Amino acid sequence: MFGRIFAYLAVVRSGRLLDAGATAAAIDEIVQDLIVLYGKKVYLRPLTVGVMVEMIRIIPLAMFKNKIYPLISSLVETPPADVTPETITLIAAIKQMHGVCCYIE
């Protein structure tokens, strides 16, 4: 589990997600696997959210809004009683990088 998380972090930090060869399917697969790992163990949450925050920082707004946000919306659109530090971290990163905290339509 740790190996996959750190592999995803390496891919994100390398900038390969924005290369011409990177596909939307690859980005979807990474985000979906991070969400699965997020739900497996509580101690994995800060690591998986850290990778998601790194992705939020480098992904253009249109791609984030269309590809990543629909996948992570269940993590950030939670009732106030269920908010965790990881939720706050994701919301803050989205707000900082894209100027809004949620894309509820």
C-alpha cells in the first residue's frame, strides 16, 4: 500500500501527468486508487490526501473540474459533523489553487 502511494507521488511530482502521453484514464486510475487506499486504513489518509493535493497543484482547472473533482467530491462534500483534517486539507488546496472550494451544480 505504501509503495503504491509513493509511486503515485513520484509520478505526480515528476510532471508526467501533464505530458502529452498521459491519458485522462491514467489520471482517473490514480485518483480512484488513491480513494480506495484512503478508505482502507486511517493511517493512509494523510499520505493519500498529500498526493491528491500535489495533483491539485499541477492539474489545470478544466481537467481538475472535469476529471478529478467528480471523483473526490465524496471526500470534500461531507456534512460538517463528518469533516476530518484530511477533508479540510483537500478543501483548502482546492480553494487555494482554483478559487472555489466545491463545484456543486
